[in-house]
Amino acid sequence: MVTVKRGNIELNIDETEVNRFLANGYDQIGDTGKIVKEATGGKTVSIEEYKMLLAENAELKKRLADKSGKKKQSD
């Protein structure tokens, strides 16, 4: 038996069903409650969180470009 969790729902399922539950947004968890395999689908992200991640991504790309530029200038 394998334990999967989505939100506050924990289910014990047969090992043959793990991939189906992962595709439906359930995470596989171990005996300690930590995630062993993350869900492969069935999850959504809010627009606010998506916009925040886009801004963070842009900032990290800028920092990376700045570091690359400084390194090339010192050569």
C-alpha cells in the first residue's frame, strides 16, 4: 500500500494506482509524512502567484546577466 495526499485528504492506495493519483494532483508521501513523489498534474496556481513568479524570474535573469557581464569585463 502507498499513501497519497491532496490538501487534507490522505488515502492508502494500491501501488498500481500511484501514477493515476499523481496525475490527478495527489502527492505520494512516506511514513514520516514528507513528499516522496510530487503530483504530475491536477494542480493550479493563482494568477497572483503566477505574476509573482514571473517577476522573480525576470529579476533572477537580470542578476544572472549582470554577473555574466561583470565576469566578461574583467577578462
